Amino acid sequence: MARNHSGRSRTVMSDVAALAGVSSMTVSRVLNHPGKVSPETRAKVMMAVRELGYRPNPAARVLATGRSGVLGVVGVDSTLYGPRSTLYAIETAARANGFLVSIHSLGSVTSESVAESVDYLRQQIVDGVIVIAPLEGVDGGPRGVPDDFPLVDVGGGLRGAVPVSAIDQRAGAARATRHLLSLGHKTVWHIAGPPTWIDANERVAGWREALGAAGREAPEPLIGDWSAHSGYEHGRRLARDPSVTAVFAANDSMALGLLRALGEEGRKVPEDVSVIGFDDIPEAAYIWPPLTTVRQDFWEVGKQSFHLLLHRMGGRSTDSRRLVEPELVLRDSTAAPVR
């Protein structure tokens, strides 16, 4: 077994302090509150930590600081681009600030399942919890959680007195719809996401509002399930209707299915039908034609939710709701209708 500079087989904080030429209290600050230590001192301490292979004792850390250095995340059990990207952003921000992340995935999202997951993570002595559950039916903050326990919501699912970080879905959908109308399309059809999702309902609302503000009739939305298959099935119906010249799909995957259906029916994009998606998945710029879409800044949402949680952990008050503006990315799938 490798031995440290003092000859012991287990490295302790004082060994790191001796090698770095600082006090044990400074080592503790670097590991627990890195922002309060100068970059030069932090670099010396972390070099000593790596050289000695030092691993903090979790139990000792809790006793010394009252914190475990672990954050909990309750998330939808999903491979969808949005929730997956948001989770990755939270993990990255947490690691960069010296925290570990414990994830508890939900098979079904209800008020009860969210409350049980938050309670489970609290029993693991996490310092705070971020909930990513943007679905309808999660009516309020988890019951039984003390008011002073640090809790942050991503997407607005909790709908209680909990700080929220979210994309302004309604604004993004309205922007996409207004763009199609500005090109000269008489109306815009919509392939919506499942109504159990808050994001889907907000996008429907934004689409309706933009059409209403322009004095245009809103066709009945077609309900999909976020999959390319559902976009394809609805696309086959839309492709056979010559009055359809513009379609806004509630995510890029459904837009991809729509593009295939239009192509199979001989409807050219964008000459015959303009198509806009939502998310800006990595593939959106490389399909043909490149997809006009609404880009969501999941990195910003993840960072905001992490910093909201840090503020709550520090006992500071926070804004109740922080919305991130989405961006309309113009590519080749939209154009003026052929007269």
C-alpha cells in the first residue's frame, strides 16, 4: 500500500496541508468553499490532493461543515433531448463547484412520486434537491419537506413556493409561429406534444396566441408523443391536404418524421410546405433541408437551477421564477409560400 509523507497508509487533511504549505483550515476551505480561496492557493492545495490521492471522509465533512457535498436531482426517466441535456448541465455545474450529484429517476411523475423521491434523497443527507419534472399533475411542492430545505424546480412542474428555472416555452412557440406568418402563410398547423407535459401545453398556448394576435384561425392541433413516428403519422395526413403550407412541430424529432412524410407524398420543403421544429437537436442542422427550429439553452437552465440551489443553501432569498429566452434558428426548411 502506498504511504503518504508522514508514513501512514491513509492520507489525512494535515498531510495535504503540510505538502501544500498551508493550514488544515485552508485545505478545508478549498474543498468545501473553493470560491473563498485565491486561485493560487487553490491550485497548490489541489496539486497536493492529487499527488497524495487524498479522499475526504464524507462523515467527517458532514460533522465539520454541516454539508455532505452531494446534491440530489429528481428527474423524469427519459431519453428525451431536453431533460437529458438539462441534467448534464446541472451535473457539469455541480462538478465544477466541487459537488457530487445523486440522481433519482422517476418512472411515473405524480405529486406522490416526487415527494417520495425528494424524501429519499433527504435521507441520504444531500445538501439540496433540484427537481426536473415538467409534467402536469405535480400540483405543489413535495409534502413533508421543511420550508427551509433547499429545493429548486426546473420547468415549473412543482407549481408551489419553490424557485423555478425554465425556458420560456410560450415565447418560443409564438416566435416560430410569427415567423411563418411573416413569410406570408395564411395559417400554421401544429403537431403538439403530449398534453401531460407542461412544455407541450405552453407551446400550444404560444402558437394559439400568435395566430390570434394576427387574426388567423388556429387549426385543431394534432397530438403527438414527441417521437419521429408520431410526426410521421400526422405528417401523412397533413401532406394530403393542399391547404397546408406551414407546420410548427413541438419538437425536432416530430419534425423529422413530418419531413419524411411530406417527401413520400411528393410535397417539397420549403417550396410546398414550410416546417419549424423545437429544441435544435444536434442533427437539425444536418438533415435535408436543414431544419429551422427554436433553440433552447439547456446549459443556461441547468446553470441557473444550480446557482438558485446554492443561494437557497446559503439561506439567501431568490427570484421565484427565472425564464430563459429561446432563440429562433433560421435554416432552409422555411420560405414564403408559392403563390
